[in-house]
Amino acid sequence: MARREKYKFPKPTIERLSYYFRALEDLSKRGIDTVSSDALGTKLNIKSSQIRRDLSYFGDFGKRGMGYDVKFLLKELRYILGLDREWPTIVIGAGNFGTAMAHYSGFKKRGFDVKAMFDIDKDKVGSKENKVPTLHMNDLDKFIKENKIEIAMICVPETAAQEVTDQLIKNGVNGILNFAPIALKHDKEIRCLSVDLTTKLEAIAYYMSYSKDKLWKIFS
Amino acid sequence: MARREKYKFPKPTIERLSYYFRALEDLSKRGIDTVSSDALGTKLNIKSSQIRRDLSYFGDFGKRGMGYDVKFLLKELRYILGLDREWPTIVIGAGNFGTAMAHYSGFKKRGFDVKAMFDIDKDKVGSKENKVPTLHMNDLDKFIKENKIEIAMICVPETAAQEVTDQLIKNGVNGILNFAPIALKHDKEIRCLSVDLTTKLEAIAYYMSYSKDKLWKIFS
DNA sequence: TAGATTGTTAATCGATTAACAATC
DNA sequence: TAGATTGTTAATCGATTAACAATC
């Protein structure tokens, strides 16, 4: 089938494409140049039919009887995921967490280039101990424009998150990864994804405290 | 309806219960003692019927015509989520990210009490600059037993994550929150949840690079 | 050709939602 | 009582999966 356009696919598909991409990178590094959906599925704990279905939303990448060419599929997924370019990124909030995010090498490797951290605390501004510079929030608007920032990670306390979001959007940042535990209100045209770490731990606590006294079950 | 037992519910429900809990805490703090599913839904961007359905899996908490008693529902959700106790927790990997996790006050507030960080790097061990002590991996087994550790956060590089997981499970830790970008293999009886931060940024990149040349759409 | 593995379909499974009787 | 809002049902919507014809 020719590459499909305007075709809809399930939301979880994009996340799985990321997993496929990473697994293929690993295979490529190990000198493997062909892989079947079955082998890839075993590696990732994902059903082979799921993998074939996910890929088929975007094109015909395999060869019947042969599987997928690792390097070719990598190139295609890189294009689909938008990883064939650099994404100028900033981090708002230079606390423990923001600093960790700014220096995480996994982001850089994928083209997410953190240009600076921002904070309202003057003591944090200008710090030389980190590779990524820390600037004052007063300089945010100017910096975004001059460096054509497209993506921001919000690592500020809950109380400041909405205000920061508004400021980012006003300055044309339209990709936001939010770590503050709050549902941000925003214009539909921007891409905002929230990661709520406390909620994850709470889910674990739920499952662990599940006992004879609490017999609720979850589906499947 | 009396509290239902052995009733199954959708997987996303638990995560939403966390959001309800947090929103109710906020209402309680502001002195509001009754809330309708509609008001709660507006606050959280969740449909009121979804909220009522989620809650109904666990019991009858509301009063028709009146809504929900905030304090009562908080107490019930605290019990359901297992937040009515302390969870002795450790962090494996004392890098930027692990240190940030160990010191995040939001976890402590919910009963996730981080007792120590562990690392193989002797330079990091014994550091006094942090409130949470850093110990050497050699002391892990003993520490887990002596402190009855139940939950661990894995903040080590991808290459070490599986080995660490095996060691944790062998020592009886059965709640794991994994931040290494790898699908951990483990016994079905433990509760393991992975958070893949790179994948989240990649999803944003996908949506942002969506353009005239790339007309794939997602459902809804 | 025979064997392998794709791409696609149709069936199944799971989750959300609107609607409304019940009832405070 | 009249109005409000729950708890629950049934319908709809979305996602996964097994199965298999197509084809390398």
C-alpha cells in the first residue's frame, strides 16, 4: 500500500513508534540489518500484530517473507517522529528536577537541545557549575525569540505552572512538557503533555495495598 | 449500592482517582465541604459521568441532589489508594535525576518516605550535602531488610536497570517505579511501572512536526 | 516450489459517554 | 413539592488481536 495520508490511528501508536525506534537503534548498533515483527515484539513485549498494524498506518515498510530492513525502518520512523532535526528547548525552573532534566543526555541524543534554564531565584541565575546556563525569568521572552525556542519543560512548583504556561504560549512556544501536578489550561493549538510522577507512585501504592480487605480488581 | 467487591474496572480509573484525590485536597484546604461531580469535572477537565462511574466501582459516596462530602470522599480515596500509611522507599542511582527524585517533597507528602539513595560510585557515597543519605550498592540488601523497604525508584542508566531490578526483587521489594528507558522483565507478582521521559518529548515532536507533508491524523 | 512473514480484515475486547430513573 | 444530582444502564466509541490471503 502506498503511504497513507489523512488516515487516523489510535493515540497509543505514537508512543509505541518511539519504542520501535529505540529497539531498532539497538539492533542496528549490534549489526543486525533485518528484523521480523515477531522478533521485535518479543524484544518489546508487544504483540507482532500490534506492531504491523501500527506501522501500516504510515506505510508499507516490510517485505513479506523477509521482515523489515532495520536501517530503512529507522530512517522512516525518524522522519515520522520528527527526530530528523534539532528542537531548541528550554527548562523553566532550575531546582533539583529542572537541573536534572536540563542535563539528561538522553534528550540531547534525540535532538532536544536544552539551551538554558530559567528561574526567578537570583541565587540560581548565572551558576557556572552546570553546563546549561541558568537565566532569570525576566530574560525569558527575549531568549525565546532570539533562540527560536519551540519546546519547554515546566519544572516549577504547581502554583507557578499556569502563569509560566501562559507566558510561554504568548511567546510562541508550542510544545510543552509539564511536570507540575496540575491540569494546565491552554489553547488547543499547542502541544501540551503532562507527566505526573506522584500519580505513578500512587498507582503502585494502590496495587500494593490491594489485599483481602480490598478486593477490587482491574480489567485484564 | 453497598461497596462492591471483586468488581472489575478500567485501568485508567486508578490514575483518575489520584487526580480526584488531589482536587479534593485543594477544595478541602479552601474550606469547601461539598462538591458535585459536575464541579469536580470542570476543575479537572473530566466528564462528570466519568467521575461518577469511576467512583461507583468502589462504593456509593455521594448524596443525590447534594453531591459529595469532600472530607468523606477524601478519606475513602485515601484508603482505596493506600495513602493512609507510610511507604518506605529508596532510590537507586544518585545522579542528577535520582537526587531530584529523592528530594522531591511531593512524594514525602503522600507517604512515600525516601530513606536512602544507592550508587556504585564511591565518590557519591556518604555525601552530606543532601538530606537523604547516599549509600553504596554493596549495602543495598542489608538496608532493604533492616528498613522494610517496599518501593524503589530506578534512576540508573539503561544498561544497569535490569540487573538492579533483579536484585531488588530478590530482596522482596515489590513496587518499582522505573525511569530507565527499557522494558524491564520481571515476575508478574510485583508492581512495576515505567516512565519514559524521552518518549514523551518524542510524542510532542511528532505532533509539532505534523504538517502539510505529513498528514497522518490520530483518533479523536 | 515451500516456508516465512507481511499487510489487512473482521471479531473481540475495553473504555467512555449520554441519558435517565432514583432519590436526596 | 420542585430542583438538583446521584448511580447505573445501554449505546457508542476506540484499541487490540487472531486469523489469513497476499506475496516475497
